[in-house]
Amino acid sequence: MTVTLFHNPKCSTSRKALELLQEKGVQPVVVEYLKTGWDAATLDRLARETGVGLSGLLRRREAKTGELLESGASDNVIRAAMIAEPVLVERPIVQSDKGARIGRPVECVLEVL
């Protein structure tokens, strides 16, 4: 089974998720999304597989997130904002054949192993 970690190495929670996966014997494919960016298909798939929708993938600590949510932005606007500013996506996210989970709290990633 392939496990992918959408990772920001500067984030302590993301680093903890990587450590937890490795402790469980999982060597994930690590995607540093701040470097690679996002595409619409990946965001839509993660929104669906996590069950939180596109707005649920937004990182709440970003000022722009509040603006998007308060304005009632459509999924198309939210998706475009996440593609333009990858930092708007919550981290870490782990994806496997069993689905995807946002790692907050970090132990949630174990649900898809």
C-alpha cells in the first residue's frame, strides 16, 4: 500500500506525523506541497477522501481563510485560492488506499494505515 504525506517540514505537527508513520514502519511518499504546489484534481480528491470538503481543507490559522469563509466563497474560489497560495491548505494530510486524513491531532493519520 502506498502512503503519501502532504508535508511542510517547517511545521512541527507535520514532522510529528512523519515520525509517527516511520515508527509504524511506513515509509511514505513525501510531497512538500509548498514546493510542488497543488492541482485541482488532487485537492478535490483529498476533499472527498477526508470527508471535509474543500473548505474543510483550509488552514484556519491563515488570515485569508477567514476572508474566504466569511465571504461565503464557492468551492471554485476556494480551490483557486489554494492553488495560488498552497499555504492555505491544512497540514499534514496522509493519503492511502484506505482514504485520507488531516493529521490534527496527529494520531488521526493512523486511521488510513
